[in-house]
Amino acid sequence: MPSVYEFNRAILRRPGSSVVKGLRAGGGPDPVLEDVLAEHAGYERALADAGLTLTVLDPLEEFPDAIFVEDPALVFPEGAILLKPGAPSREAEGQYLRSTLNALFDQVLDLPAGHADGGDVLVLPDKVLIGLSARTDREGADALAALLARLGYKAEVAATPAEVLHLKTASSLVDEETVLSTRALAATGIFDGYRVIEVPAEEEGGANVLRVNDRVIAGAGHRRVLDLLDGHGLKVVALPNSAIAAIDAGFTCMSLRWRAG
Ligand code: CIR
């Protein structure tokens, strides 16, 4: 069985100039457009270097957060799911992915009720965790669990600490048995049965990393997280992400990745 992080395809959307107006929970100034563009281009290159064939979509100026394609949708080899993001300004983003998903997947399912963001969905080898957050409500999480069952995945709904935007803001799968997690999220017990690498308190922003094939993409500014991953024997690709982090982004949310047969 291939691992859940073995991918050969991905969908990304390039940023338009409106990206600097992206939502951010903590306030703060707009990032510099050129920096966001450079970081996004570096991310695109890193996925291509990891061996993925990319479908790169045009910017959507009317949706500043549209580069975060993994919030309005989820993809699996068995099919895609169009979600309904919990932020009102992002609710319609999925409609701009529909034709691409229809062309690339045998089936595209729609979330029938509630709200759910892909950032709250962590695919583990034995189950899919759906985190409840300010973006993902119980109705959406339950509806998503039912859609995942149709695709053959077992899902579990879990609470997440109040201060995190998404479940994957605070956690990532790094190998078959190991997750990287903030202390607060690990303390909820949702990763029981997994080995947990705890992110140091001063680098909680570094908990979102992206395992793709043989490597892990992580933030260049999170030196201690990089050392922990390296010490765990992982091949680490460090990418600058401070401009994109200013609009609350991590590495998982900027692409939809799957293994096409
Ligand atoms: C938002 O607040 O929706 C965007 N500015 C950032 C979304 C990042 N997505 C993610 O962590 N899954």
C-alpha cells in the first residue's frame, strides 16, 4: 500500500495582487506582494522537485485567500470533495475549482451541510481526523465524515484548542508513525497511538509542515523544528514562508495533492 503522503499530482493557484489582503486572525500589516509571490514560486518549485506534475490555476483577484486551495476542497485517489469554508469571504471559492476537479477526478462530492475547511482535515495512515474550529462546525464535520466514508475512509471528529486556526495549523503527519504537534494539541490525546514530536513553544508557527514523498517541506525560520525533523532522520526542505505566514498560511493549504493511478 502506498503511504498517504505519496503523491504524483497537485493543484495550486497562483496569487494575484489581492493576496496581501488575505484574512489574518491576529491583525498585523499586509505582507509585501513580491515576497508572497517569491515564496509561492519557491513552494511551486519544491513540489515539482518532489516529482509532482502540477496543475497551476490562474489568480482569482476577487478572492484574496484563493491560493489556499486546500480549504475549499480535499482530494483523494478515489475522488474529490468540494467543501464549504467557514469564513464568509471564502465560501464561494470551491466553485472556481469545480471544473478542474471534474476534469481530474472520477467523482466530485459536495459537502451537503454545515461548514468545513480542508485545513481542519489531517489524513493519517489509519484514519482521517476532522478538527472542530471557528471554521469547521459540527454539522460540516459530520457531513464530511459521511462523504469520506463513501470514498472508503474512516473519519473521526475531534476538538482542537481554541487558539488555533485549523487542526493542521498545529499538527502535521511526518511519517507513517509520527506526527509533529503543538503541546496543547497533543495533550488532547488525539494522536494517541502515534509518536509525537512536540514543537517548541516559541516555534508553534512551525507545526505546519508538508510531507511529500521522501521529504518534508518546513519553514526556514523555524530552526528548532528543522533540527527536530532532521534529528528524526527526515529529509528536510526548508522554505522561506514569513510573508505567507503573515496571512496565516502554512505549507499544506497551498496545494491539493494526490496519487493518480
Ligand atoms: C484564512 O484565514 O483563511 C487564510 N488567510 C489562511 C488559510 C490557511 N489555510 C490553512 O491553514 N489551511
